Amino acid sequence: MSTSFVRGMKCRLCAKIYPVTPVNFCQDDFGPLEIDYDYDAIRAVLSKEKLEARSFNMWRYQELLPTDGEPTVGLHVGGTPLVKACRLGQALGFNNLWVKNDAVNFPTLSFKDRVVAVALSKAKEFGLTTVGCASTGNLANSVASIAASAGLKSFIFIPADLEKAKVLGTSVYGAQVIGVKGTYDEVNRLCTQVAFKYGWGFVNINLRPFYAEGSKSMGFEIAEQLGWRTPAQVVVPMAGGALIGKISKGFHELHRIGLLHDAPTTKFFGAQASGCSPISTAVKNGWDSHRPVRKPNTICKSLAIGDPADGYFAGKLIRESGGWAEDVSDDEIRDAMILLAQTEGIFAETAGGVTVAAAMKLLQQGKMDADAETVLCITGNGLKTSEAMANKVPEPVVIGTSLQEFEAIHQGHREPALA
Amino acid sequence: MAVKVQIPTPMRPHTGNLPTVDVSAATAGEALRELCKLHPAMEQRLFDNGQLRRFVNIFINDEDIRYLENLDTKIKDSDDLAIIPAVAGG
């Protein structure tokens, strides 16, 4: 029996209602479809006590996710730490800073496990046996892993020049990996054609309305971990631009069903790499819509989406919430990755460097408030993008096995290497 | 110029279930207008006050027309024009 609170899918432009099927856009105006819930019914059944008695993973908020009954895959996703980041805060100038650390999300060390858990649970409900995605890497890892655990066949399309660890971390799960000689946006266009032609479940194409909902769980967790309240400021990295909107949606849903006392007033700040910054450029210039970037050029490949599907909505949210957006250079990204690692012990991927560096810039510009409670969203693990750090960290000092050799190093000019 | 217009699967009810529609046109915009003449239900779905809707992307031989000359992009004989929903990826 269905235990879902989903009423249907609603076009974000014209509000036309559709039944729940694997389709991502409105057939009247091509607008994005979004899941429509019966919040009054959820409010009637879900309490803090009920929710807190469940395991700490994303499925404790199951009523606010679009599966039809119990999830069947990705059962241990989410429940990542919210870390009080005093040392990073001190270095950056924030007096009340937190890091939401999805670099340790299970199973593939990025926030993408949240969206894939929902998308592939839906794929199984729809009876799909072949799934896929267009990916800049993290999504590839996650779809391949969770599809393997669910016994689904997967086709993963990536730009051919991705980081080696992200390619290996996809192929190892037995996925059919297709490296496309082109940008992410070209891969994405090809996948849109493949998804509809073959009727496969592409998580970020025809399953996108369900997939995107998984990101809300990052917002749910932040609010619950802060003691059922929302932070004053959140900094979120932007690629397709969906995550920032879904964190906001998560906060508002918790208020709507009565789990948050106060209505959220969080200011949202978006972070991009300067080599691919369509959304932050649009925000800074006051443009309603982003202008697509034909050839992204940044070490932060996970955010290298030149034509973000949610760019319009991300820009709108940032403006309306009173936030701002900023972009940062490759050097700023690397330095911020090192700063996060050496202050909080968190090795984030390049996108984490983007978030930390953008927060620093926004604070220096006076766009952010140093005293306001702030959460930085770290979305992926540094081991996946270690190539970006080549020559940035010292090589280990190599010695023989004698105490004298160690002491020669120890009393010398440089400290023993940390590696 | 003869051009083949690719229709995304969910929109095919508006083109008599045809996956592609053959038209003759000199530019991308003209090709879309010809498509709408043959299949008038596509007009309001593709355009809003004469402007291409926000979530419609048009590709000529796999290149986004926004990187060319938008609807004025010239078409050569036997080009492919694909209508691609923009809400994908990320």
C-alpha cells in the first residue's frame, strides 16, 4: 500500500499538475516539474519525537521525499556531520561557523548519494532496469555504486577529461562508462536524447524531479542538527544550481509541517569557480537569467556546468533571500582546500575550496555578516580530486630506519612532512 | 534548405507522434516557424510572445544556437535541428 504524501508533479512555471511518471518537463511550456506534497497530511503524522526515534540518515525525513512507500536503495545515505568550525572561522573571520560535511557521505563521499538514493528508489518503483546519468564525476560515482547495489544496469556519460579518481570510482562498480569528447553541457544534451529514445532512467534527466528532492535532506539535517532552527547564512557551491534551492525548500518545508517554530529567513550565498561562473556572474550583474558559458575552464570540474538547468531559480533565490554570489580563481580554490584541511581536518574536493574561498571573499566584501550563524556546505571529498593539489603539498621526507636519521631531520631546517 | 527537426519524445503528441518533421528553411527561427505551421500545437509550447521559451534549447548539428546567431543561425541543406528540453543535468 502506498504511504506516499505525493499529490503529483507540478510545473514550476504554469503550475499544471501531472501524474507521477518519469518525465522532467511540462508538455505545455517545457518548464521544470516539481513534486507536489500534501503538507497538511504530513503535518498530521510527523512529529519531532517520531522523527528523532529513527536512524540518523536521510530517510528519517521519508514523508518529505517522493518515494512511494519504503525506499529500496541507498538506505544508509545522509546523516553526515555538522561540524562546529572554530579554527576555520577564526582564519576566515566568521565568529559562528559550521561546516556541513558531505565529503563523508555514504557510499561515495559526496552529496550526490542523497539525490541518487531517491532517483534509483523511484527507478525501481517505475520498473526501470537500466539507469544512467550525465555527470561531472560525483554523480557518476554515486549512480554506479548505488545501481550496483540495487542490481540495476547503468550507463554513465562523463566528459572524457575528468579526474582519474572519479573515472576509476565509477568503473569499479561495473558501470558502462562512456567518456564523451566535449563539455558537460554537450554530454548532458546527448544524454537527454538517449534518455528519451531508449526509455532508460537517467537520474538527472527524466528522473530529475525525484532526484532533485533528495538534496532537501541536506537542508533538513542542517536544521535538525542546529536544534530545529535555520542558520542566518548558508554558502552553497553551484553547478546546475539545484542544491541551493533544495536546501531552502527543505527549511521551508520543515516550517510548513510545524517542525520549525520560526519561518526561515536564511540568506543564501552561491559559490562558483571563475572559470565557469554563469550564475554568480548573473547575480553580480543583476541579470534575470544566466548567460551560458561555452567552454568552462577551471580545476573545479565538478562545478563546470556552463548552462545550469536551475540557474534562473538559483539566481532568483539568492536575490530574494538577501544573499549574494561570488566566484573564485583556481589558486584561491587550492588555497582554501588547504585552509579547510589544516584548520578543521576536512579534506574537501575542489568544490569545497570554491565554497570556502567564496565565503572568505563575500565576508571581505561586506556581503556576509561575520557574527551571523553561518553554514558552509561541503559537498565532496578531496581524495577524488587529488590531481588538483599536485605541487601544493610537500612530498614526505624519506629517511632510513635509524633514530639518528630521524633526529637529523627533526633538528634540521624543515619539519618532518605530514604525509 | 531541407532540415530535419527532432521532436523530444514527450512533445510528440503535438506533432502527430512524428519523431522528426521535415521542413524547408534558411534559418533556425524559420525552421521552427515552419514546424509550427505544420503542427500549430507546437507554437505556444515553443514561443511566448514571439520569444523562444526559457526552458527550450535549440541545437543545430549538436551546437547550441545561443553560441551561434540564435534564431538567425543559418541552416545548410540536410542540417539537423534538435529541440531539447533545458531542464536536465546538474
